[in-house]
Amino acid sequence: MPFTSSDIGRIAKLARLALTEPQRTCMLEQLHGFFDIVEQMNAVDTTGIEPLAHPTAVIDQVSLRLRPDQVSESNQREVNQQSAPAVERGLFLVPRVIE
Amino acid sequence: MKELHQLGVAELAAAIANKKTSAVEAAQLLLARARQHQALGAYLAFNEDATLAQARAADVRIAAGERGPLLGVALAHKDIFVTTDFPTTAGSKMLAGYQSPFNATVVQRLTDAGAVTLGKLSCDEFAMGGSNENSAFGAVLNPWDASRVPGGSSGGSAAAVAARLVPAATGTDTGGSIRQPASFTGITGIKPTYGRCSRYGLVAFASSLDQAGPMARSAADCAALLSAMAGPDIDRDATSLDHPAENYSAALLTPREGTSATQPLKGLRIGLPAEFFGAGCTPDVLAAVRGALTEYEKLGATLVDISLPRTELSIPVYYVIAPAEASSNLSRFDGVKFGHRAAQYNDLADMYQKTRSEGFGPEVQRRIMIGTFVLSHGYYDAYYLQAQKIRRLIAQDFQQAFTQCDVIAGPVAPTVAWKIGEKSDDPLANYLADIYTLSTSLAGLPGMSVPAGFGAGAMPVGLQLVGNYFKEGELLHTAHAFQLATDWHTRAPQGFWQ
């Protein structure tokens, strides 16, 4: 089992989650049980096996498409910002980052 | 004459086309019925004005002589599809009140076909869960027994269709989220081949697994919806497959070669994976599934023993890949561009953390943690990459199996619907209950749940049918033949037929 109590803090920080101490304890316990099952994967020999990202690539070649780099949508600033928590003069407001 | 709410998709379309009712009348009646049964918790949002405007537009098209399999038919959408006429929450506090500037492609295609949207249906938060208890807006009750879960994550869709609140609904399936709730509520649902339906406008959970599909009371009704939903969306979904849409309703009616009226499935080889029929499955579920297979033999199919040797491994593989993709997809929820923002914070980093901890529920936070960990430096190869490699082996196992059979059959889930609260404190128990649906999702294959009888507590049991890539037509045909010979799919939960 790779997960330790200090990992929980490190991962929560990476994931931008603020966990309380009881939440950390509970999560550690739950993840312990989970990673016991995940460890089953170690026993599988995957030498020479390519990872599968798009499932149908197992039968057919799936290539990522590119589309022409051209404007396809009109400017919809107002509707796009209607669900934003804080907007002023068409700009998203965030806490001050640079003093 | 049946009452309006008792009609399926095809019956309602015919009643509207023949002027026995109108799209407006049907929408009004079903909206009233949905409100009357709000205690089920299936619906999250209505917009009566928008619904009736859509219904009036359908009636105008019908008056002008237009006909179509979905014209005027009332539907409802899982609240994971974004819609302009209704708020979209994905079952999360994070998106409470979110108003999308556009419609999901699947929603737009159904609307263009003349379907009338009644409202949005509850789901597990960001489609993460198998009981609908992970919704930030309350649990959904199973209409067959209000003390039990309806399954998930498309639990609102399943409950609404089973309770005759709506003839059909959309769902999404990432690891079983259409098939398992369909099984738990005695309805029919199909998850198509990955990439068959556009993911544009589907709030992303795990992008290499998410797939939309219909949930209805019969395979025939699913076929009508899927014909409108599927097809390429090349410019808007990078993983949408460039494979033309099909008329699945026609596929239902096309007889298989060399068959007869009494043996419509003669020559069909149904593969039974040994791993799906072991001790992990409860006897009541196995009995119902075996009963359905006996019926299939009467219809001319032959049963073949097969093996999917990595079935158990599909649990860790799925629960590494799906949270990895989720942790990446959900990083967009930062309290800036849309959604919840914490009221009090010190600086930007503090705002991110408080916003996300307040906005996401416990299961979503757990999966973000798992995903962030398996993608983090030093662990990526051992977990994420290893899971993606085993994923290929699992997909290859299916291709090997399909050399011996045409369709694979087995249970959808090891048990019938469990009691509300029974597993809510035990995430691992929930993950293990997904054992029969995960491998199909990892392989990206089409899968269905077809009502096959009843098990413990007189709760519905679904038969899972899995086909090879793009064989949705064959799957629906196989399910339809069964439904012509049986009446499990016509059963309604007590108190919800009238």
C-alpha cells in the first residue's frame, strides 16, 4: 500500500482540495482498502503491450483529428459569462495575484 | 385504450400523429404527473414555458403533415447534458443554477427530431456512483420499492421511465450508469459503442469512457431514440467516430438470415462468460438470467461457454483510469468561469481550495484524490499506464470471445437494487458491485440491459447483452426478439401504472 498520511496532504494540495483532519483520516482508511485491490494489477505481465486510450483502437486505427484553425463561433461573451461568480466589464474577477 | 402516461415512445408518436392527442396535451399531462410524483426525486428541473413552446412547435409540424418517430414525443434528459432551456447541475452543488449557453449535441438532435423536453433528471454527482445517493440534491427512490436505490448514475432517468413519468429518457454510461439503473428498475437501456454518440455538451467525467444512450421501456423505443442520437459530430467531439448514423428501428424488423417466425434467432450464438456466473452473483439474479437464456434457446439461439479471464481486474483498471480522467476534467471547476465560489478566502490558492471542497461531494473528492495520485510523479507508470495496458488486454479478450459467439450475455449486476444507505459509507462495496459492467466500458463495446424477471424482494433483474463494436443494431434486434416473446418489460411498479 503506497498511501501514507503525508501523501494525503500532498495529493490534496495538488488537487486543490482543503481536507479537514477527520476527512483526511477517513479518506486514508478508504483509500487503503481501495489500493489493496489496485495492487492486483502488479501481477499482470504487460511487457510489449501498448496502452489503450481510444477503445475502438483495438480493432481499427483511430487517429486524432485536427480541424481547420478558423473562427466557427460568434462572440457570445455575455451568455458565456452568465454563470460566472464574479464579472465586471466583461472580465472574470479573481483575487489579487500580483501586488 | 391506454392512458397517455402508459404509452411508450412509438405508441405516443402514433397517438399524436393520428390526432388522438397532441404534443401539448401529452406534455401537460406528463408534467402534471411528474409533479404529482416529485417525492421520487427523479426530476431536478422543469421549465413549463419552454416545454410547451417545444410541444406547440411539434404540433405545428404535425399539422403541416410532417411525421417522425419522435415528433411530439415527451422526453427528459439526465442532468449531465447541458441545455439552454433548463439549468444543468450534473447533480453537484458546484454547478447549482448553472445555465449553459448551448445544447449538448444529443439534446439538439432529439429536439430537432421533434422531441419535447419535460425537464432534467437527477443523477449521481458528475455521474460518479451506482445508487444516485451521491447527488447533491437528494436521493432518488426506486419506484418498485421506495426504500431501495434506483441504481446510478442515471438513477433519475431510470426511476422516471419505470414510474411512467416519461416514455423515455437520455442517460450516460461510463462504467455501467445506463445498464445498472435500467436493470434495477426493470427498464431497457443501451450504451452504444464508445464514440457513437457525441460527447459535446456532456459534462465530462472520464472522457475515454463516457457515452450517451437511451433508456426506455422497450428495445424498440431505445432504437427510435438511438437512431436520432447517434452519428458523427466531427467538429465538436474529437473522439466522435466517423461512422454514419443507422436506422436502428429498421434493424429491429429485419429478420436474420435463415430464421423463421418461431425461431427468429436461429443461428445466433450467445456467449456466456464463466466469470459472470460464479459465486459472486446472487442466486436470485442468476435464476432470472438463466430463465431468460432458456427463452433465448426457444427462440433458436445457441448458448456457448466463453471466458473473459480479466473480469475481476476490470475493477482496479477502471477505478484507476476513470478517476485519473476525472481529476483532470474536474480541474476546470476553480470558481472563476462558472459554478460555485467560496464566500470567504484569503488569496487565489485559498479560493480554489475552499471553492472545490465546498462544491464537490465526498465521492467526487475521493475520486479526484485517487486520480491525482495515480497521475502524480513516480506513480504514473505503475498505476495509470499499467491500467491502460491491461485495458488493451481486456479489449482483446472480448475480440477473442467474439470469435466464438455473436452476442455475450450475463447479469448486469450481482444483486438486485440494494437498500438506501446500505452501502453509502462503503465506497469499495459500491465499486465491487460494478464488476459485470466495467469490462464492456473499458473495451468501449455496446451493452444493454433488458428486463429478465424478478429477484429478491420482488425487485427487477436485467439481462446484460454485449455486442461487438458498432453492433447496436444486432443487440437491439436480439433484445426486441426477446421482448416479443416475453412481457417482463411491460411490468410496471405497483402504484405507477394508473
